[in-house]
Amino acid sequence: MITEARKYQAFYTKSTPIVDYMVSKLQLNSLDKILEPCGGDGVFIDCIIEHNEFAKIDICELNPFAINILQKKYSNFQNINIRECDTLLDDELSFNSNFGGFYDKIIANPPYGAWQDYEKRIILKKMYSDLYAKESYTLFLYRCIELLKDNGILSFIIPDTFLNLHMHKSIRKHILTKTKIKELALFPSSFFPGVNFGYANLSIITLQKSNNQIEIRNNSFEVKTNYNNVEQLNNRNEDDLKIYTFSQNEILENPDYAFLISDNSLVSKTINNSKLKLGDIANCVTGFYSGNDKVYLKVNSHNLKNGKNYEIIDSKKINKDYKNINDILNGIETEKCYLPIVKGGNTKFLKPVGWYMNWSTEAVSHYKNDKKARFQNPKFYFKFGIGVPMISSSSITASLIENKLFDQSIVGIFPFEENLTYYLLAFLNSPTCNKLIRTINPSANNPANYLKKIPYKIPTEIQKNKIDEQITIILNSIKENGNYSSDNEKIINLIIEEIYGF
Ligand SMILES: C[S@@+](CC[C@H](N)C(=O)[O-])C[C@H]1O[C@@H](n2cnc3c(N)ncnc32)[C@H](O)[C@@H]1O
């Protein structure tokens, strides 16, 4: 069963900064004929009539429930015409676009990847034969470009995948040959309340229809990225932004007309095109929780970060030979029943040992039965792998789990081939990996499901050997002196950069 929300992709633009920015890009004027092709509950309309009470507005909307809301809301507005129709198929709109456009301004947050039934898909494929019919937003964009008059302006909020994915080559060509791009703002999908698609960013594209091919080709436009927050969209002070200027001619000469914007486009390209992901070469799993750490967890010193409220471990109770105990997942019967556990905290390469978990048979039985405890993914406990804290401070970090327990604030990464562990440890600590994970998920969280999506590139034998060598030096240095030389890390990061290209 398909839900109503999924069917209509009813993600309304409940963000004043986004709505204000998009409406400002339309350069409204009192005689404008305006189209909102995906009405929703009218967020764009509300903002438009605030500026221009008598604007002549047509709203199209497919969902009868939303139509009902719109009709009630705008019942006193003679100038607002609401139609329950399918924007992509509607005959009246087709008629208007066949006559060279009808609207001065169009504003939309169209459905992304909206579900279409089989019959409709066949019609859409015929009507929009050049486009990738499964991605609804490109069909809306095409439709609306056709509906604009010469010099008419459109502002759309859509995923940024049209900028370089192969399947969107035709819509790129259409934009680049029928319109002048006025501005392109790129930002994380998390700026849109309630949405975060992980793999793609969002964009707001502002276009002006043009019949003048020379002007189109010579048109240059700005791409703005690096927004820290959504409010910055309307900020006149653009000091923090990265602004790139392109001419349309230049983009038309790129392979597949791809918009190759900054290193970030290479990052998204790598994410979108990579055949292998971390999840294909390693298990990425969440760790253990006792259910009551105050009782079961101990520290070797109160100087340990966040360690003050825990009891100090009696060193006689630490079991150093636990690796040789066969049925360790059932607990230890002797008094030496405390085992090292790796917890969160952003330390690269290797964390000092400081935390010990009670692993007596009674305690383990409690972990297995207690409702609050999480005895999850036990086959990875005490194995050789890597831990990535679920929450990063600034950059993602990874440290070795040398056959220890790891807690639930950590994602354990256990390569299917153990000899990849050092290479992955190097990669997960690199700026390259940080760019990838922050593009996949711009928040500072690294849950297992996002980590699994990180593209994996196979290093050459030489690259891998060099990295293994540098990691060995770093690990030995941490064990001997508690620190390591940044020169070794730089060498590693350069090799990773060479492998990924950024
Ligand atoms: C992402 S929402 C955006 C709504 C509103 N414009 C906003 O920004 O809050 C997309 C809207 O388009 C409507 N819709 C989906 N497919 C449509 C179609 N083929 N024709 C017209 N409206 C459609 C949905 O019902 C939904 O209200």
C-alpha cells in the first residue's frame, strides 16, 4: 500500500527563509500572471500575496484534500484560480505551453521521485520522451519551462542530482538551451524541515526563459554553496559563501553538459557512481549497552573524560587473557571478569584503554535479558576492527578496536578481509572520507546506515602497502609515546586523495 504522503510527495515548504528567497528571485511585478503547479497548502501563495495582493495566480494541485484546504483559504480572492488537476498531463496547460508560454512567473517545490501508476508512466514516457520519467521533479521543471513566456522567470527547489547524473542529461540540455540561468543555490537537504535524503543536496534554481540563443549562450550565472544555515539564503553578506561563476557556453561544452561545480560535484559524482560501498566490503554494526553503565562500567582513572562518576576498577579484576576464552559471549566465571571496552569520543587511530565492563556470567546474563540493555551484534565483540563514533565533533574519526568490546555510541567496522583494516582506518580518518560522509549526511551523525553508503575504492598494492606502513608507525608511536607525527598522517591523506581524486 502506498501512503498518501508518498503518493503526492506532500513535503510542504515550511521554511520562511526558503520561501522568502524563492519569492524574491521572481522579481514580482503587479501585472504578473503566476503559476504554482504543486499547490500544497499554499506556502508560496501566502508569501506572494503579501507582496502583491492582486497578483493573478493559477494553482494546480492533484490531491483533493489539499485542494479543499486551498479553496477554503483563498475563497475571498477573485484573483486566485485553483484547479484540481495533474500538472504534468493537464490539457489546458499543454495548450498554453504549445503557444509559446503563458506565465510570467512560476514557483514550485515539485514532488521528487513521486510514485506514478503504470498507466500514467506510459503516458509520461510518451509526453516527456527525452526525460527520465521516473524522476518527477525533472518533468515538472520541463513542463514549467515550456509554460513560461519569453523572459518569464521560474524558481524551483529540487534535489541537485540534475546537475551531473547521467540520466538527467536531457533536462540539463533543455535548461541550457531554452533559458538563462539566473542563480543556483546549493545547500544540504537538512535545511528543508523534516527532510534529509542523505545522498543528495538540495538546490534552488532560478531561470529566465529566453528565445535569444546568443544571449543564452553568453549568459553567465552564479552558483552559491557553503551555506552554514538556511537564514544565509537571504543574507546580503555573502562572505562565508563559495561563489562560482560559469557561462552557459562553458557548461554546454562539458561531457554530458554536466555542471562540474567545485570539488563537491566530484564528491557527489563519486557517491552516485561508485559501484562499491563500505557496506559491500565490511560489516558496519552498532555496539553494546549494559542497560546501566553506572553499575557495570568502571574506569581506571577519574581523569578520564566523563569518567568522574564511575567507580575505579580494581586492576586485579581485569582479565588480560580473555582472547583465549572460547565461550566469552557467555561471560567469565572467575573474579577476573572485567574487559576493556571502546567508547565514543573523537580520537584518531587508537584510543587509550580506560573503560572496563563487567563481563561476569551474571552480568552477561543480565545484558541478554534486560530491556534497557543492548546485547546487539555480539559476533563482532572482541574482534579486530575499527570504531567510528556515532557523533563527530568536527570531522569523522576512527580508531582501532583491538579485540575489545565496543559500546553503542560507536559503529564497529569489520572488513570481510581483515588485511584491509589499516587501509580503512587510514581512509576513515582522512579529509576525503569526511567530505564523502558529510555529503551523504550533512549532520554530524554517522549511524551505520550512512557509513555503509561511503564509496569504497580499491587501492593499488603499492598504495595499500604505503598506507599500512604509515599506520603501523602511527600506532606504534601512540603506544610508545601517546602521540604521533602529523607528517605520517599527511602522507596517508595524500595517498587517499590520490585514490579518490579529492
Ligand atoms: C512537495 S509538495 C509541495 C507543496 C507546496 N508547493 C509547498 O512547497 O509547500 C508537492 C505538492 O504537489 C502535489 N502534486 C503531486 N503530484 C502532482 C501533480 N502531478 N500535479 C499537481 N500537483 C501534484 C502534491 O499533492 C503536493 O501537495
